[in-house]
Amino acid sequence: SQQGEEDPQALSIQEGENATMNCSYKTSINNLQWYRQNSGRGLVHLILIRSNEREKHSGRLRVTLDTSKKSSSLLITASRAADTASYFCATDSKMEYGNKLVFGAGTILRVKS
Amino acid sequence: EPEVTQTPSHQVTQMGQEVILRCVPISNHLYFYWYRQILGQKVEFLVSFYNNEISEKSEIFDDQFSVERPDGSNFTLKIRSTKLEDSAMYFCASTTRGTGGYGYTFGSGTRLTVV
């Protein structure tokens, strides 16, 4: 089965509310990353949390990582309509040469104004 | 901020034709990747490239696919004989080191439509 499975698959909230997305994975990782994708566009790196970190903040984003449960969460506080996008977690694992990102299926976030 | 550039943004091709997707990674990056995303599905790893050779490839990356870094700047993905199921968004990515701890920079993608 796949690394980096997110839930919920879709989330609809009002502007100003917080949005929480969860991600689970199966194998050992070097780090876990969250990406955002606006409809039909490229992937934008949001935040990276290393395997020895438990929590990280960047602006309105807060990411947690629980390696014992192999899970991560992304919290977007005080959401805005412009946050409407798909959000993907991706696990970064070591290969023989370099690393490889494996993406989850993503959470579609809709923020209503 | 440095960008990964992909061309073309959209390509339509006949089934059975060869296509070449082009990417210019960030100049000081060493590791290069191709991913694809079929409409409505997850982003899938295709291949990674380091030191002028493939370091890993997925099951999707069969004999119809090849990658090349013909000069110091371009990184190309070639599909020899396209199939309908190759229709997808193809993303190029690069990162500065392979030891982890760094985000990947993705291009805006090439939407490939096989008809």
C-alpha cells in the first residue's frame, strides 16, 4: 500500500476557521513534507519536518509528526479563501543515491468566504 | 527565488508518437526527478537522476520512458510511443542534496494529452 495517506479526502470550512489535515505512512522516513497544489497547477513546498522533530511552525501553518504512530498533521489557522487548494503530504526516504518523495492522495480543502 | 522551468506547459500528441518533455532544474541542484499525476489521482514517482544516471525508477517507468541530461542545464523525459494512459500532468523536480532535510522545488508541470 501507499505511503502518505491523507484524511479527510475533502474538507469544507468557513473563512476564519482552522483546517486540520492528517497523514499516515508506513515505512521509516528521513522527513515529511507538505505541499499545496492549486487546481491544475504545480506543487508548492509548504513545510518540512524532520524525523527527529515533533512540531514545526511557519506562519499560519503548524505541522506535527508522531513517528511512533507514523502520522503527521497539518493545521492551517485562520483560513482564507485563498487557502482553497489540494494539500499533499509526502514522505522523504533514503535511496541508495539521494532521496525519493512519495506522495499521498491529498486533501481537497475548500474555504468558503 | 530560483525556479524549475518546464516546457511546454501543454502538449497534445497522437497515440504512438514520441514526445519529449523538457525541464530546466535549479542550477546548483544535483538531484532531479520526474513525477506524474493522472487527473484526479495522486502524484506518482517516475524516476530520479543523479550524477548523469538513473538512481531509481518506478514500475511505471518502463522501456518506453527515458531521461537525459544532454547539457548542463536541461533535463528531459522522453516517451517513445505514447499511449492514451500516458495522459497526465508531468512534473519535474530538483533538490540540492540527496541526504534529506531539504524541500524539493517542482516545476509548474506539462499537461500531456494523448489522443
